[in-house]
Amino acid sequence: MVVAGKALRQPARAHLSNRSDNKVTVSIIAFQAGYSGGRGFTSRQRDPLPQDTSSDKPGAHHLAHRRAQPPHHKARCRLKPPTRRRGATFGFMLYFAFQFSILITMTDALDAATILNFDPDALRAKYRRERDKRIRVDGNQQYLGIEGDFSNYIDDPYAETLESRTALTDAVDVVIIGGGFGGLISGARLKEAGIKSVRIIEKGSDFGGTWYWNRYPGAACDTESYVYLPLCDELGIVPTEKYAQGPEIFAHSQNIARHYDLYQNACLQTQVTGMHWDENLRRWQIETDRGDAMRARFVIMSNGPLNRPKLPGIPGIEQFKGHTFHTSRWDYDYTGGTSNGDLEHLRDQRVGIIGTGASAVQCIPHLGAAAKALYVFQRTPSSIDVRANRPTDPDWERTLTKGWQKARMENFNALTSGRIVEEDLVMDGWTEIIRNLISMANYRGKGIDPAEIPGLMELADFQKMQQIRARVDDLVDDPITAEALKPYYRQFCKRPCFHDSYLQTFNRASVNLIDTQGQGVAGMTETGVVALGKTYDLDCVIFATGFEVGTEYTRRAGYDLTGTEGLTLSKKWAQGVRTLHGLHSRGFPNVFFMSTAQSGFTTSFPHAMDESAQHMTYIIDRCLSEGIADIQPSQAAEDAWVAEIVQLSRISESFQAECTPGYYNNEGQPNPRSSQNSSYGKGPIPFFSRMKAWREEGSMVGLDCRS
Ligand SMILES: Cc1cc2nc3c(=O)[nH]c(=O)nc-3n(C[C@H](O)[C@H](O)[C@H](O)COP(=O)(O)OP(=O)(O)OC[C@H]3O[C@@H](n4cnc5c(N)ncnc54)[C@H](O)[C@@H]3O)c2cc1C
């Protein structure tokens, strides 16, 4: 255990140089990198979460000109035999071989500084030891469901009053569940297509989703805001900073809703509690906690990938007499201050924070600056790279012309999903890892056998993580604390973090890193938190423990669906997600899932969601204009898609198995269900192309349609 004593600074490790002047870059596959706080922290569980059925990892698709639609074929949906695909792994190897060979012919200088200054075998062994320390038999069941005594952790602390309204029994064309970016983009694309009868149902009291709920101090996007904030071009705005702060992103959500007139007809402060298919009416009936029983022809489920906070199942958690809350429901009444910090009520408080994931990394600098004493309970350190935020350059802004955002999104997506592009427009920590691969290739200066690619990618990853670890030594004074803050796993095993003052916070005398050496905290008492045999007395404990990911989809959504012949979604997906394209599931006509399970995945989520939104809009538009009453995937098409997803998931199987436990690899327990629930294994660009080709073909292959 490290309680940060302040000792002499250790000399910085030698840095590995990364050539960043290349105009041509290549990237590794973007292994699913989602957002969460810390992980679980106990060896016993109480009220364990039901096991995984659907991994709703953040999703993917690609931009297509939605109004540039293909001619509508007269033929209604028909089923074609599924296309035979070539072996995924082989295709993947060839793909990288191709990328590298182009790269090597286009880059000339050998970069001698890329000579390895580490022993790959020793690092590999170290990574395994660190992973093994964290493997637990209880996997996802280590977390507590937030219900019963804990349900106050998901109450809405931001809505001052519940506005009264009469229960609705009306009918609309499209109901969208969820008012986050996914719901907003869907609403926007539908409105652009001239589909006006749209209703968004959202349990928060305003739009924003993630950015409505997560208002902790320091909250900001981690992917570049020019890429991340959706519909900037359409709204004619440019974010004010390279990485916008939470309040700006929240306000942007409201601007989208106003721009597309989505407040009109919306049901805010309304939680969907269930929905069932009425076969006579061919409509969905949607029930809510406001007594509504409204009908909709189509339903888009955009409940969010990280919507349901989770708590570690720490023994004694209910005994603690001090104050507690979850980062996604920040209690400013207790802490004082604002999203900019200055948490003045904490000046005489001993504060503990459990978890060191993305949310914790952003709020810990503010807690460290304010609290009398801060105790950071760590199971696994995050990888913390340079953020280098800066205000938007007005000169650059003036150069932007229509279409700038689409071009930038595509550039970023290409770089983070394995494509060579002429230029790196974003030039940040996400795209920088790619330069390690370039350095590697430059150093070798010759063609690469496809069989060598995984090994080279691993070396580039080692190199990048060496750089991340060297940065810890540079910034953290105490060598023991520094060592405890170093991540020993491959970069995309966990969502990488970017921050310029997180690590330095541990140089404050009042800030203590409690490194539990992979074990997590052992318990809570009336007065504090127990870790590695010692009790830390605290006034307040903040749970930065992230969100449910591997639990049942319907549990995370907060409602079940009853489709044709009484089939419920929870039953159908009990052994894993079953869809066509991640969007449709047989037995649930006219329902669209905005999810990454069995769909594409992009590092910047809204990109994928926009692709999905455009695809759904295309289908809904076709149905409305051609008198198609309902659509659902044929059994054969769905079965073929599921089989393909499972087969492709083998691409990342060994990578996932080697990773430190987390929600990407089902808490260190990858299994057939988590493979089935994964996203499209060839990456987002092939997935988007496939969806585009499907639209262009025009016959809605694989969907059964009824008029
Ligand atoms: C702190 C944080 C930072 C992040 N930063 C980034 C980033 O930099 N880049 C990135 O790409 N991604 C980031 N993400 C991921 C982020 O979740 C997505 O980018 C995106 O905002 C998800 O949008 P969504 O609409 O799918 O889901 P959400 O934003 O979660 O919206 C879903 C909405 O559905 C509502 N809802 C759920 N169930 C019901 C129900 N039964 N009835 C009514 N309403 C319901 C919820 O209240 C919620 O508002 C971050 C996530 C977090 C938590």
C-alpha cells in the first residue's frame, strides 16, 4: 500500500522518441474503449448484479449522405442468402500488411531512437502478473445493483420540481427513448428527413444524457470536441476549446433540441417502464412512470451505454455513517463549488474517493485542491496521457467551410481504426499511438510479413506505455507513489485518460494514494474505508465506480419489451444479444437498438450514433413512404449476423484475455456471451461501408416487411 510519503524525485526514465512529423499514419484497431470510473473493490458481494447478457459498449457506424439516398427499388424487402465472408483473422492480417507496406514505402528516414530500451519478455511477464492480481471469480457480480436502500444513488439531484402533466394516450410515428446524444441525433436526422411526428422520452429533466447526469467538477470530453460534439456544422457552431467542459456540452445538447424543435412533444422527467407490441394495431404501447400509455409505430431505444451507475459490493457499505454519493450525481450542496471546482465546503473534510477511472481522473485534481485530506483508493491505475487543452483558435475557425466536421470525424475515425490518411487533423493522444507504429516501421525500413504484425503492434504498444509510465516519473515526486500510479497493461485494455494535473495532484501533502495492489478496498465501517488491513476514517466517500456495462440490457434500460407472441427481450437475449446489424431483433418489429452490441464501434461515440441514426432514418422513411407497416429481421438473416459477429470477435480474443480485468473483457472473464455481445470485429469503416451498400442495394435484404 502506498500512502504517499513525499520523497526525493527519481530521475526521469529515458524517453522513446516518437516521430510525429509523418504526414502518413497508420493506426491499430481501436479496441473497445469505453467510459467508466473505477472498477470493483471487494472480495464478497451483496445483492450481486445479474450476469451479463448484453454488452452495450459504445457504438459505431459511419457518415453517409442520408438524403443522397439510393433509388428505392420497387421490390419490397426480400431475403437473400447471407454473403460468404473470408476468414476474418486472415483478412485482418492482410489489411495491416497492406497498410504497413504502403507506409514503409512512403516514409524514408530510419528513426534510430525507436531502438527498444525495454525487454518485451519482461514486460509481458509483468503485465500478466498485474492482470492475475486482479482476476476475481465473481467477475461482474462484484458490483452492487443500485436499488432498494441504494436507489437514492440514481435519483435526479438536478431537477428541483416534478412538473405535473396529464398521462398521455396519444400516438406518434416515432418514439425515441433517451435524450442523450443518441436520441438527439436520431431526432435531428428524422426531422431532416421530414418525419415530424417524433417524441423523445427522457427521465432527466432536460436533454444531454451523459452530460445531464455527469456534472462533477472537471467533467469534460476526452475525445476532441470538434469531433465529439455532434451536429456542429448543422448548428453553425464551433466548440470553444479543443476539449470542451461538461457545461458547454450540456448546453450544446439543448441547442440541438431547440434547433430541431425536439422540446416540442418531448416527455422529460419521464421514465419508460415497459412497452409491448399490439399486433392488432401494429403499434407499440409504451408505459411510463407518469402513467402514460402512448402508442408509436417505431421505437428507437437510445438508453445510453453508460447510463446506470454501479457501486462496488464492499462489505459493510451500508454501515458507513458519513456522506456518500456517486460521481454521476455530484452533490454540490455537500461539496460547495461548481463544475470549475472551488469545492469550499470540503476545506475541513476528510474525503475518500473509490475508483481511478476516467471520471475520477477528472475530478481528483479539484478534490485534492479543496479537501483537508483526500484518500484515493486505487485498484488499477489509469493510463494518463498529455491533454494539452487549448481555446479554439479564431483564425482556424475562420477557415472552416461547410462539411468541416464530417471531414474531421472521418479523419479521426480513420486514424483510430486502422487506416492510412494523408494528414492527422486531430494530432492528440488518441492518434499519437499510431506514430509509435510508424516509428517501428520506419526503424525496420523494410516490408513486413503479415505474421509479424501482431508482434509489432505489441511492441508499439509497449513503447507507448513506457512513455506513459515515464511521464508518471516525470510528474510525481515520490517514487513509491509514482510506481503505484503506473499502468501495466496494453493501452486499449482500458479507456485511456488524458489529463495535465491529475498526476501532480499526488504531490500535495494532503493527498494520499491508497494503492490496494489490485485488490480493491476490503470493507467499510461506520467511520471509514478499510484497505489492506487499515481503516481510513473519513467524512465523505465518493464512488467513482462507473456504470453497469456487462449486465442485462433490459436491466440497464430499466424496462422490458414484450414483442410478438408474448416474447420478451430479456428472455430472447438471456444467452446473448441477437440482432441483424445490431439494430433489429426478430420478434420486436419496428424497434431499433442504438447500441454497439453487434454493431460498429468508434472511439468518438457520436460518430457511430450518427451512422446508426442515418440508417434508421432511411428505413423509417422507406416504411412511411412506401406503406410498409412493419419490419423485422428474418430468422436466417439474424442467425447469420450473430454467427458472423461471434466469428469476428476472435480477432480480439487473445488481446482481451491478456488484459487487466475491466468491462471490456467482462471483468476478466471473456466468455461466449461476451463474444456474441461484442461489436463488429472488422472495425467501424467496413461496418459503415456494409450498411451503406445495404442501403444502396435498396431491397432491405434480410428484413421481413409487411404492408
Ligand atoms: C463522464 C463521461 C465522459 C465521456 N466522455 C466521452 C468522450 O470524450 N468521448 C466519447 O466518445 N464518449 C464519451 N463518453 C461516453 C458517452 O456516454 C457517449 O459519448 C454519449 O454521450 C452517449 O450518448 P447516448 O445518447 O447513447 O447515451 P446517454 O448520454 O447516456 O443518454 C441516454 C439517456 O437515456 C435516458 N434513459 C435511459 N433509460 C431510460 C428510460 N427507461 N426512460 C427514459 N429515459 C431513459 C437516460 O436518462 C439518458 O439521459 C463519456 C461518458 C461519460 C460518463
